[in-house]
Amino acid sequence: MASNLVASGPKPVIQHTKNDLQASCSAKLRSVPSQGAQKASCLKLKRSSFVASDAQLRSTLQRSCPKAVKAFTVSAAAAAESKAEEKGIEKEEMIEAAPSSLLREEADATGMRASFEKMIREAQDSICAAIEEIDGTKFHEDAWTRPGGGGGISRVMQNGNVFEKAGINVSVVYGTMPQEAYRAATGTAEKGEGKSTEQGKAGRIPFFAAGISSVMHPKNPKAPTVHFNYRYFETDSQMEGGPRGWWFGGGTDLTPSYLFTEDAQHFHGTLKDTCDKHDEAFYPRFKTWCDEYFYNQHRGERRGIGGVFFDDMNDRDPEELLAFATDMANSVVPAYCPLVVKHKDDEFTETEKEWQQIRRGRYVEFNLVYDRGTTFGLKTGGRIESILMSLPLTARWEYDQVPEEGSEEEKLLEACRNPPDDWFAL
Amino acid sequence: MASNLVASGPKPVIQHTKNDLQASCSAKLRSVPSQGAQKASCLKLKRSSFVASDAQLRSTLQRSCPKAVKAFTVSAAAAAESKAEEKGIEKEEMIEAAPSSLLREEADATGMRASFEKMIREAQDSICAAIEEIDGTKFHEDAWTRPGGGGGISRVMQNGNVFEKAGINVSVVYGTMPQEAYRAATGTAEKGEGKSTEQGKAGRIPFFAAGISSVMHPKNPKAPTVHFNYRYFETDSQMEGGPRGWWFGGGTDLTPSYLFTEDAQHFHGTLKDTCDKHDEAFYPRFKTWCDEYFYNQHRGERRGIGGVFFDDMNDRDPEELLAFATDMANSVVPAYCPLVVKHKDDEFTETEKEWQQIRRGRYVEFNLVYDRGTTFGLKTGGRIESILMSLPLTARWEYDQVPEEGSEEEKLLEACRNPPDDWFAL
């Protein structure tokens, strides 16, 4: 695998133009770089140019293009096989403290890469501060790097006063995607072009990805769980005619065990207000997308009551989209924190706690069975503890548990099965 | 989908010969029949000829043939998509009491289908009786049928005196597999034969499957969890030159939270003795196969300390293999029950209980991420409660939990990471 393209190639100059739209499908592809090869070719990089933990950001690269998903599936399976053959996965290297930048080279210190990293680092700081204030305890921080490029910072709070488990990760990934994935995404494979020739096998397409992701599970069953994730992606190629793409994606969604309509309206309303500042078409579109993505198909129910989810966003000026992603990340605290403050000291029964635990079981089911970031991260060798940080501290599976008719538990379930088209019309 | 082949075609006559070996790879394919079509074409069947719950037995059809796995993946994904388009999955029909036979037609009342069903029904009865005697409480029984053929019986014990959760399922499935899956398995697709012509699309290959599967999770962290599954499979075709195969598969494996070498030796020893009666080559081969299958790749550890696992068994007289499967199912009680009796009243600390809960989390990870039967069952619309019966009542995920060096917890983990080649040499 020619991952030296990633390690030592010049930083591609990304021209954000409307022509990029066509290339954007390929941006959702991702590769599983040979970490061994990366290690060898990256030793010349400075230790301080912290590199790749691709685990966390695998979730960012696989959202919306069916062709890309198919190609990725094949390539991930092949990579997993190859890793298994290698007898072991290259471990991330833990470092003492988070570096000032997770970017690799000085050339990345300006432009969108730097702007986006700055945004997610600041969001991590401000959201952690808000959660620490509510909980009264501090996050534990782990930072790591990989020989091949990129890096990450996990902040985790476990068994706090208010939160059972809360984690906020940021990470930066430098990787490459295989030619096959590019061809599948662009349709050249179907036309019979570019079959597995030597040339085709050798060339891999570099990408850059950066993102923040978080899940927070409070203890009180009346206080909801929140998840959010914002990410930026670039793809480029040294080859003539290679793909050159970029896109933004992300979302924020709520998973309560008990439904309070006014809480749902506050949460959705805050997200809607933020969306509306940028484009009034955003909220309706991203609300529906969210309901579709977080779907536990085997249960016939959503993981929670949704929020917003978007991907493949490159149809306007990148600075506008950065501003949108920034506002969305900054809306997590006003959308979510008041709900936790409101319910953290609510009284509850043992039955209500058990229902919360059953809902946590469904959360585990979604994340392990359907969530693309989680499943690919697990199968291809990411930093497991950061990927699985999203799982609750505890969960429960009762055989054939069915809520009583007309109960509060059934009311929540109904909202997960048939989410209202308009939360504000209730 | 021509599922009328299943519903109304004559029972295929299975000739068990060594020539079947060649066809056996195709036997590991499975189809996701159009339940709607089955319903329409099966209405003429007597209600008492209980039909298809394919959920439980999906686990039986996907074990060992890589080509088949790939073809199945594609077909399952397509089927899931088509189901999603149908807006809802046909529900199994619950019935008042378990019928005397789950087989569909009188023609199935003799031969291997009947013999195998008799064996698994008797095993369900005898193992349930042994567990009830230890626990002091009774299993709850649910029986069901589907319009399209087959049926199942789930027995579940939850929050008993000794067992946190225990379940034993039997099920019988009549289904069809798509031509594409057959072609992929036999390699005709690669040779460019039988491409998606009208003829190729219309013909589907019928199969029959029957099996027993079980997971039992005790409360006491010193008492181990056991899983077992035994199954029989047939495939046939009305078309000239179509596949005609049959095979046996199964296994029994142990998942302790604490390792007691003498317990591991008793468990493996009982299984080995049973294997040795039939073929001294069985135990070493099936022990290794078990360690390979129950592997949580992202953790770099097995789910537990193994046992035996085998599949694709059709290289000797089917009566011999039935006798082997019968002996294996009957060895569950002597292999496992003494260990529960020994440890069910052991003293334990809160830390030991938490460690058990963490190991239960790993169990959930394996079943939801890797276990083929579970993941396909979930994605293609089986009886969810029977599929997920295998999950523990409760589980736990702590961030970056690492056992202390030299602790009992680390000792267990080491056995899961590097299982001894020979348990009896310890």
C-alpha cells in the first residue's frame, strides 16, 4: 500500500469551488491504511506533528453514498482479514498531554484544516466545562498519536454525580483510500475502466478528516442522553484526474427514557433556531435525515427522539459551512444542558431505572449493530476505548419486555416508533 | 420470488452419499424468503403443519464457506432493503402451546428431518429439566409459527434463584436461497455462467434447517455462562443439476468470569470424551475451531475459554453424525451443570460482580458485532426476542478498564487472549 503518499506527499491545495460537488461522493470513501507501512514511512516526521487515530473518525467517512458504502465494506473486510493475518494491530501511542495542534505539518497550520481543528478543540473545551459545572467532577483526559499521522484527545467522565458516563473526543486522521473505492464511487468500475492493473493497485487516494464526537449518559432516568458529532473531510490525489473533494457532516440527537414534550420542543427548537440562521431549509431536511439514520431496524424504532443529522455538505462556500458547523457545536450546551439541570434530581422508582437500563440496551444495539463509525472502527483496529466510550456504563436486556398500555414507557416508545413530523405542533 | 417452490413443491429425496461433499458448500448459503409471497402460497397448508421462523436458524446457515458468506451478505442486504421498502416485517404468529412436531408435512415425519427434530426436542426437555432442578424455578415457554413454514419453541428463565437469564430455543425453518447465492458458492458466477437472466432470477433453491440453541447466564460471578447450538441442514433443487446438500453443525462453549483450571478441564474433558467416542480427531480440530470462531477481534480476545465448534459435517454416514450431535447435546448437562452447582453459592465481592458485568459486556459485543446468526437475524427480520435471548440480563462498559497485574481477572483475560493448546497439560 502506497501510504507514503500520505506520509510524505505535499499538502494538497484544496480549491473550494462548486465543481467540487461532483467529486464529493468520493469523499465519503475511506481507506484502511497499512499502519505498518505508515510507520515505516513516517518515522521522519517530527514526534510533535501528532498523527492518525483513524478509529474515531471512521464514523465520518461513510454516511451517505451507497456505492461508497459498498466499496468500503469490501475494502474494510479485506483490511480486517489482512490485519488478522498480521497477528495484531498496531497500537496507538498514548502521550502525556494534549498537543497544541493535532495537525501533522506546518503546511496544515492555515486554511480549513486549521480552522476546523481550532473549532472542535474549542467546542471540546467549552462543552466539557459546562458538563463539569453541572456534575461537579472533572473529565479524565487521554491523548494519543499514531506513527502514521493524526491524533486524538478523549475526555471521559465516569460515575460522576450527575453523569453515569460522558465522553467527548476530538480526532484528526490522515489516511488513504484504495483506488477500487474511488472507482466504485465514481462509477468507473461499472464501465469496466481501471480494473485491477498494477497501476490501479499501487495508487491510493489521500484524505484528511477531523471531527468531534460525544455521548453523555446521565444517571437519572428522567434526564436524557445526548449524542453529537461534527466533522470535516478532504480528499485529494497526486494523480492527474484524481478526486478532489471536501465536505462537512454532523448532527446532534437526544435519547430520553421518558418523553417530556416541552423538553423535546426545547431541544429541537434550539437546533432549529441555529439551523434557521443559516438556511430555513436545513432543519426540516436534517430532522428527517436524523430520524432515518438512528433507526434500530430490528426493533422498528429509532434510538431516541432525534434532532438533526446532515452529511455531504459542500454545496456552498466552505466558510459558510464552517460557520454553520461551529454554531451547531455551540448549540449543544443550550439545547441539552437545561434538560439535565431540570431532571437531574427528579425522583424515580426502581421500575423507571430499569426502563432506562432497557433503553440503554437499545442504545448498545444501535451502536454495535448499525452505527457505521462504531462497527468499522471495531473491525479495522481503531482505539477501542475511544470508540466504545459511547456505550453506557450499564445496560439491560429483559426477555419480551413490553410496556403497559397507556404508560409513560409506552409513550416514549411510540415517539421512537413514529416520530412526529413536527415537534412544535404537539 | 418463487417461494411457491418451498410451499408447494414435493419434499426432496435426500440421498446421503459422499458425492454430497461437493455440494455442501452451497448448503451454508441461506435465503431471506419473501414472507409475503410465502404467506400467499401457504394458506392451503394446515394450521397444524407449523411453519417457518427463520430467525433462530439463520445462525445455522453461514458458518464456514467464504464464498457463501459473501453471497449471503449481498443477498441479505438486498433482502433487508426490500423489507424496509415493504414498510414492516411480517410478524411470527404466537401459538398457545408447542405442537407435537414443528415439521411441515407428513412427508417429513420420517427420515433425518424427523430424527433430528426429535433429538433437539428431547434435548430441550432434558436440559431444561436439569436447569430447573438447579434453579428451583421453571422456564417460561413461547411457541410460534409463520405463515410461510416452520416454527419454534423458546424457553426462557429470567431472574431465577441461580440463573440471571437462561434460554433454550428449538426451531425448524423451511426457506429458499437465491440463485445468485448458489452460483457464488459454486463458482459458476466467476466463470461468467448463469448471469442474471430471467431464468436465473426466477429459480430459488429450497432448504430445510432445524436446530437447538441456548445461552445460560448464572448470577454468581464464579459460575460460568454456557452456550450451545446443534443444527441440521438440507438443500435441494427442483432444477436439473441444482445443488443437493446436507450437513451437521454445532458446538458447546464456556464463558467464565473467573478461571478455575479444574473446571475448564472438566468442561473440555467431558466434551473431549464425547468426541473421542466418535473420532479421536474431532476434539483437537473442533477445540481450535471454537477458539477461532468466538473471537472478539477488536478486543484481541475470545469471548470465553472455548469448548468445541464444528460445521459442514457431511463426510460420513448421516446416522453416525446424528449420533454424534445427539451425544454432544446430551453432554451439555454433565459438562456444565456440575460447575454451576459447585459455584452457585460462592461468596463474591462487589468488584467481582462488576468484573462479571464487564465480561457480560464483551459477550454482548461478540454477539451483536460478530455472531453471524445474531446479526443476520436482526437485519433480516427474525423473532427478535428469541434471537436476543442470548444477551445477558445486565452488562457493563467501563472506560479503559484494565485488570491489575497478577489478579484473578487478568488470569481469565490471559486465557481469553492466549487459550492454551491443551487444557489437560496445565
